[in-house]
Amino acid sequence: MKKKVIHFVQCALAKILFFGAVYPLQAQVSNPSSWESFVNSNENRLVSDTFRLQTFGKSEWDNWIFSLNGNSSVIQDKFTMKIPVGSGTTFQPFALSDYNEIKIVVHAAGLELAPKENLFFSVYREGADEKLVGHESTSEKDFLAYKDFIIGKNPNSLSILTLKASSSKEGYYMTDSVYAYGNIPSYSLFSGIGNWNDTILWSHLPPLRHRNALIKGDASITTDTYCKNVAINSGSLKINPVTRFILKNLDLYESDASLYSEGAILLSDRITFHKTFEESGKWYFISFPFDVYPSGIDPRFEQKDATPNDGGNYFYVQSYNGDKRASDNQSTGNWEVMPVRPDNVPLFEKNKGYLIALDEKATIRTLSFSSQPGDIPEDFANAGVITIPLGTNMTSGNQENYGWYLCGNPLPAPLVLSQIEKNIALDGNIYVYDGNGYKTYSLSSNYALPPFAAFFVKASSQTELKVSSDSTPTKATSIIRTNFPVNKSIAEPYSDKQSTGIKSPVAEDFHFFIKDGQLHLQNIPEAGYVRIINMMGRCVVQKKIQQGAQVIPIVNVSGMYILQIHSANYQKHHKVVLP
């Protein structure tokens, strides 16, 4: 019987396909700047959506509330509502907004019926109450085989009524499903901040079942939710704990689209990341939290290697060879052009960093990257592990060049550096290209890497970099900019000699520098205060500081001064010259 209910639900929900063939998401909404006009246009085609359903078996799909009248009862092990003659049931009315051509379907049967023990439906439509005859019982037969009773012309309420005759044989009617469906635009646009089920935040009601979502805001999912395709641009989607989000495809436009999860993601097809390159012929850092095979790359482009060609819609990829750097003990010449890969080998391995460039003669500047169908695990966007495989060729003379590995954000969301689990094999920093060279950020800081960003680490041995939902980060102070183009002369990172610690945060990690009239404090071990005192002993600047990193303006101050840093367990004085 349970299989029967599941089959019915599948059939009822399949009505979504009745009003047109399935069409690809990207073909309709590949330009997020036009989403607002698209959802209100004729191109946002209508689909038939089963928006109310009751199967009387506590199914997770059931959402049509009802009340029993007379002797009616629900037999849950049979997934059936029994309505003895003279009894009935009333279903909760619904609003007609956004739906049109609404129909209600009642799948019903009857047994041991006496003449005139008829079945009726009471509905409200076209501004008036109506009583419709469903089945007229006669003396010829005392039963009604299961059949669909279809009530059209936009009803928005339903009551099932039965009559009891004086010659009654105490018969009854029964139904194993009641549902309502109507036409509604396939795509709905989310704007603002709030819950997925908040109707006010959507252009055409929350898209459930086989409808599609476009998100330009911050949406959160707090109950099990089913949707077909979801696209995010300039916004985020958060799945709360003990919650399932079931969908077919997910499209993320640029690195300002984020997916957070503390629940489970059941994605049947694939994730696609769309990146627009500001300049052709320039190298950009990139990484993916999933494997990308050649078949998952935009078919409008073709990968090329270092072999000369006439130019066109081609792209090129480079990887970083940290083992070569350690073996040669050279901090230059360690980038290698990736050869064209066969279809069964990932071109981009998940959580590994790369450089990518479009050909200078490319006429398209947006490139799409997709995961393999069914390749996304349920804990995606919830946890991540980066394997750092290092060689064994470390010597006393190559310590500066040993252990460099280019990895990537393992989450499709900003990664706060303090969210990374402590690891004594790392030197305590990450290294990110900032347009001129590599900038150092402490792993104990609250800076955050955007999704799909690549960064260097320096490790003393083979290890794993772990991020999990158990390591709750503090709020990020700032998102690290990573989308800088790299010129043909590609720089390589070098060790930060100012930061000697490998644990987070301790007093030995603290360091500072002065630049452009600002005092930069990094790896502050604890909250406290900083003072700048002149040679006469007068305090000219005093500011509170918090653990992590902080920038303090020091305008209108120059000459020799004493810099004092005070906290509960840390006190240091430094002589400084302020320009």
C-alpha cells in the first residue's frame, strides 16, 4: 500500500510537465541582471503544479488540512479516509493568487450503498457556493468503483458530503487521495532576507516540488523542502540543522553566491559555477569544492595546452608543482601548463587550486564548470577536507622552498580562517595573491576567503586541512579579495618570516607594521589596548584592540615613539619611528 501512495504522489506531481517540455535552466536565466524582467514576462512559462495534496497516511507530501464531520474517520494503515453515509469532511480553503485554471481531484469509491445515498461536493467558486453531484446511487448496484471526480473552474474550497437513506445498509464512501492543481509561472524570484516559505519574499510564491527558484537575497530553509532547479546570484541559501533540501540542479553565479548547510543536500543532478573573466589573456586563481571533468566544462570552449594556436574560444590551465620547488630549491619556474585530460580524468580536482586564463581572442568571457551528475554528497557545504600530499625531499637547505601547496576553499561559501581546525603541520598562515604579490593572513584571524578561491599553505609534512560545522567561526572581519589578474610573469609565494608560530593565536605570533599612516596589528593574542607614547612620556594615541587583526590610524604623529601593547597575559613595548 505504501508503494501505491508513493506512485500516486509521483503521478500527481508529474502534472508539472503537462504544459510544456522540460527546458534547461541556463538557456532561460543565464543573465542574472535580467531575472527581474524575466519572471514577469511571457518567457516565464506556466506549469501545472499540485499545490494541495492529502493521501491520509502521514506522508511528508501531505499539506491539505481537513476536518472530519459525523462518523468519518481516517484508516492510516490503509491510507484511506472512510466516510459513512450521512457523514463528510471539510478541507481548508486556499487562496487563488498566482494560480489559474485550478482543478480539484477526488479519488473515491463506495460500498454497500442504498438508493439515493449520493455523493456530493460543496465548493466555492466564481463568487458563490455550489453543490455538485458526484455519484448518484441507484437500485441497480450498491457499489462505486474507484474513480477520479474532477472539479474545475477555479474552486478554492471543498467539502465532501454524503446522504443516508431510510433504507440504508450502513454503507460508506472512501477516498485515498484528494489534491488541487493549477497553472503558475515556473520560476519565482527571491529578494530580501528571510525564510524560504515566506510568500512575501517571492515574486510568484515559494517554488516547491517541480518549480524553479532564482535567489537574489539571503534565504533560509527550516523545513524539508523540495525544488527542481535553484540559481543564486548576489545572495545566499542556508539549510538549517536537521533539514533536507531536495533539488535537481544548483547554479552559482560568481563568487558572491553562497550555499551554507548544517542539514542535508540531496542533489540528483549537478552543481554549476559560472565565472566571468574581467580580462582575456590574464591568469586568475580558481578552485572548486567538487571534481570538474572535461565533460562538465562549458561546451562553447575548448582546452588548449602550451602548443601555439591561432586563438579563439579556448582556455588554459596551470597547476603548481610544490615538489619541483622543493627538489630544485628554486622559488621560480614551478608553474606547469596542464595538458588536455581524457574524459574520465578530472581536469580540476576538488579543493585544489589552479590558474586559468581565457585566450586573448576569446569572444565569450563567461565560462561554466559543472560537477558530475549525482556526485554531490549529502554533507556538501557542511564540511570539507583538503589533503596536502607532500614529498619527502626536505633537507636542511631547502626549508624555505619545501611544503608549498596550492589549495582551495572546500565550501561553496565564505570560509572564515579561524574555522579551519588547528594543525601543527602548517606554518600558521595562508598566502593569497593581491595583484602585486602574496599577502599573508593568519589562520587564527577572522578574515574570510570567498567561495571558489585558491590560496597557498606551507606545510612541514603531509597533512589534512579540515573544516567542519562543529568549528563555529566568529563573524568575518573582512572578505579577502582574490579575483586579481596575474600577468605573464607569474609570481610565487615566499615564507612570512615575521610569523614564527604554528599554533593559533599565541603571543609569539603577534607582529605589526606601519604603512600609509596606519598601524597594522596582526595575530593579536587577546583583547586589550594599544598606546603610542612620545619621548616626553605623554600618550598621544590609545585604542582598544580585539583578538585577531586590527588597523589603527595614526595621523598627525611623526618621530620616535614607544608602542605599548597590553592585554591580560601579554605586555610588550617597542620603539617605532613614525613617518
